[in-house]
Amino acid sequence: MDLQFWRDRWENQEIAFHQETVDPHLQALWPQIAPPAGAAAFVPLCGKSLDLHWLAQRGHRVVGVEISALAAEALFREHGLQPEIATRGAFQEFRHGPIRLLCGDFFDLAPNDLADVRLVHDRAALIALPEATRRTYAAKMGELLPRGAVILLITYDYPPAEMAGPPYPVTPAEIERIYGNAFAIKLVEDQDGLAHRPRYREKGLTRLTERVHLLQRH
Ligand code: SAH
């Protein structure tokens, strides 16, 4: 899946993945996962997610990475904010207050970019990637994150023959395979996703398991 695919999705506003509310799992688990004061949160493949603003409102610096400049612009504009824009290596950095969005390819990040990150919010990021890329993504996450950092990881799982991704189905066995070396993995929720996501039933899914995992970097 190339980056142009995603730029085109934004160009054509095919962004059904975007949620008009703050992610409920992030809110529900917050008492358990809130990073220490002063620590930063990282939102990979962030789109224009409201979750960045929510995290900033909780008093944290937030770093997002997103390939689409349209998404980056919308993240600020739709909240009446005018970011400062600067070139930082391979990225265009959009910055306003505590929010810093690095517009570019996740795979170009360096550990320095995320040095004080203690929480990662992975909603529709890992599962947006095809299988071979997911392995590389998880390995990269292991390289980028400091010891102790926690990833809130939300996955979907469904019979693969019923829908072509993204989002792709990801099993607990795969999480173990790609993250198990560098992270302690805990499954914290296992829900029927179809109960509150009717559009996937319309797309032909007979089962959608939505899981929430907490991963901690060894
Ligand atoms: N997490 C967001 C967006 C999910 S869709 C949300 O919950 O709304 C996946 C997003 O990842 C898209 O916005 C796409 O443009 C972006 N993306 C895909 N591959 C990327 C990459 N390699 N680097 C940075 N962003 C990427």
C-alpha cells in the first residue's frame, strides 16, 4: 500500500475512518494510561483525529505523524488554529501550542523525534497497514520508543474473505509475533465491534472483534 493511496483518500475526502468524537477507548483507559506530567504522547498515522486535541487538553505535548498535508492542515484549521510550519529533515512540521504534527512518512522518524514520549495512541494506524508493513511498523515502534513507554493499540479482527482492507484484520497471535520481543502485551478488552459500527455490517462483515491492548516497551 503506497503513500499515494492515502494522499488520494484525503484528496477525495474518502475518510470514513475519521471519528467525530474522541476515541472512547482512550477516554475509558485514561486513568490507567495517563503519562506522567511533562511527558509527551505520540499519535502515529494520526489523520485529523480529535484525539490529538483531547490529549493536549489533558496537559500533554502531543506529536502526530501523518503523510497527508491536507489532513495536517485540517487538523488545525477545523479548530480555528493557525500552525507555524517549518521544514525539519524529511518532515514538514506543523506546530501550534502543545501540538506538533510531523507531516511525512512514519518510517522516516528517528528516536530523537519521540524521546520524551510515554504514551502512544494507535487507533486505525497499525490496522491501516498491510501485513508485511505491519511487521516493519512494529519493529520501528520498538526502535523509536524509550523503555517503559506504553502503546494503547486498538485492533479489528474479522473473517478476511469478507472484506478487503484497510482496515485489515489483525489477530492476537500476530500482535504477539510482531511486538512480543520488545513489548509486554496485555489484552484489556474484547468487544463485538458490529454492535456499534453498523457500516461494517453493510460492507458484508458477519463478525468484527474490536480489541484493545496495552503494550509496554521492555
Ligand atoms: N488515526 C487516524 C487516521 C487513521 S487512517 C484516525 O483515527 O482518524 C490512517 C492514516 O494514516 C491516514 O490518514 C493516512 O494518510 C496515514 N498514513 C498512512 N501511511 C502512513 C505513513 N507511512 N506515514 C504517515 N502517515 C501515514
